[in-house]
Amino acid sequence: MNLDFWVFGYGSLMWRPGFEFEERCGAIMHGVHRRLCIYSHVHRGTPEKPGMVLGLDRGGSCRGIGYRVAVGRRDDTIAYLREREQVTMIYKERWREMFVDRDGTPHKVNALVYLVDQDHVQYAGKRSAEDLLPFVLQGHGKGGPCIDYIASTLDHIEELGFKDRHLSEVMTLARNQRL
């Protein structure tokens, strides 16, 4: 029996996991993709001035970080993630297959992940970079400015050696507006 406990990070969990882990490695999850598709009312905005945050939406694939957590820290880690990710219940907590890159070889594992709930009032759907721009520029919540969240996520995606065209386009527009 495999007792490994894995968590998939695709946004701020890549650069600020907030929990102890035994191993961190590149990972990919198929059947979902990273997208700015959630109106943020807490971490990167308010109900009066929502920002935007990432969600995993249906289709495609997403590269991110896999974290292996010690079995003895499983319950504490899940409790922490629920408190962090489920503030407004915009995410569905799920266990999904993920491939982690260990020594250049992909290994299939089961991971805890938070998927966007498309029926939730905060779900923004698929929007163009131009449509997202006002929310990105105004968004500021208890986690700080929305634009900083996007910049940090992009930095860590690039550190992993790949690009995210959607986030890059939004960030370019936002930086040009702020000049």
C-alpha cells in the first residue's frame, strides 16, 4: 500500500505552499488547465472591488508543482488547505491523478487538488485578457495586490522552464496600463 500524500500546486501554492513537505518536484495534471477565472473577494480583492485569481478549469493540462507530504502531516495539511482555499467555497476539493517528475522520470501519483466550481457565483468563466484587466488592476485583498499574485505565479512558472500564454498576456496588459 502506497501511503504517499501528494498536493498539486498550480498558482500561489507553487511559491507559497504554507505547509511542510518532504519533496517538491515538477508535476503535470491532465484534463484541467490553469486560468484566471475566479473573482477574488478575499485574497486578491473584495466583494465591492473583486480581483482575479487562478482556478483549474476543465480541459487541457496544467504544469505545476507536486508536493509529497509526510503521512503524519496529512490531516494538518488538509485542514490548512481547506482554511486557505475554501474561504468562499469556490473550489471543489478532489483527488486526481498527477504525474510528478522524479529524476527525469514521470511517476503517476494521486494528489489533492482544488478545482474551480463552475456553478459558484465567483466563477468568471473564460474571459479575454482585456476583460480581465480592470479586475487585475483594481484587485487588492488580504493577500495583497492581484498584479503581484500574477507576477509571482509567472516567475515560478518560468523558473520551472515553461510559459503560460494566458497569464503572460494579462500581465503584459497590466504592466502597460500601470506605466
